[in-house]
Amino acid sequence: MDVQLKELIEKIKTDGVKTAEDKAAEILRNAEIKSAEIIDNANKEAQRIKEDAKTEAARAEQSGREALKQAGRDLIIDVKGQVGDLFTGLIKAGTADALSGKALTEGIASVIGNWKGDVEDLSVLVSEKQLKEIDKELKSKLAKEIKAGLEVKPYKGAAAGFRVSEKDGKAFFDFTDEVLADYLSRYLNASLAETLKG
């Protein structure tokens, strides 16, 4: 019986060890599989993070380039506007200077002298300040027309220049600094805009 007991104990040991070894091998295999999955998932996640970082960097670079382009366009538009405003200011200042003294007297005399209708139906309105400066010379040049009924009056609505209007108010022709400068600015600013585009 001792022998049988020994054999039985030996068999139990062998079976137990075998079972334990099999179980250990299975645990090891499962651990290796799980480890491989974790490493694979970690590699995939690392790759995804790397791809996301590249995509975000490319997006940030593109966004930066677009912002830079927009800033450049805004700067060009701003500079064009400032040049246009400067140009308009120069035109207005130059127009006011050109519509003074002898040039103003000659301009009024020329318009009235070339008038196709009756001058007795007209009024010449001259800026108050300028009328004081050219009153004698203007009345001397237009003496015949004034005698025929032409009126020369001060015009409070203009800093420089003049306006010729029909006495009944139906029509007027404006040669004031503001109107002429606006007209010249529109014409010249179109040319300036073309030059700035080129």
C-alpha cells in the first residue's frame, strides 16, 4: 500500500505540477498577448497623436499664412485709402488756391462772357471773403453786364469760388472749391486707383 500511496502521491504531484505548468504557460501566453495588444494600441495611439500634431501644425501654418495674406491685403487697402485721402486733400487745397484773386475774377468774367442767355436773369454768388477782395475788379470787368441786370452777391455757403444761378432759382452752375475739388477727385482718384493697381 505504501507503494500505491507513493505512486498516487507521485501522480498527484505530477498532475498538479503539469496542471500548474499548463496554467502558468496559459497565463504567460495571455500576458504576452495582452502585452502585445497594449504595445500595439500604444503604438497606434502614438501614431494618431503624431498625425494629429502634424495636421494641427499644418492647419496652424496655413492659418498663419492666411492671416498674413489678409493683413497684407488690409495694409494695401489702407495705404490706397490714405493716398487717396491725401490726394483729395491736395486737390481741395489746390482748387481753393486756384479759385482766388485774379484767376477768380477771370473765371467769373469768362463764364458770364460766354453765357448764351440773357445775363439780366443771372446772379453771381461769390464767397464772402473773396468778394471783399475782388469786388472792385469784378464790378469793373462786369460793368456792362451789371448795368444790364446781372447781380453779384456774397455766398455764405462757400470758402472759395463762385456760383452762377438764374434769379428764379431754376438752375445754377457751381464753381465753388468743394464742388470742383470733388469733381476733380472723382476723375483723378479713378486714374490714381488705376496707377496704384498697376
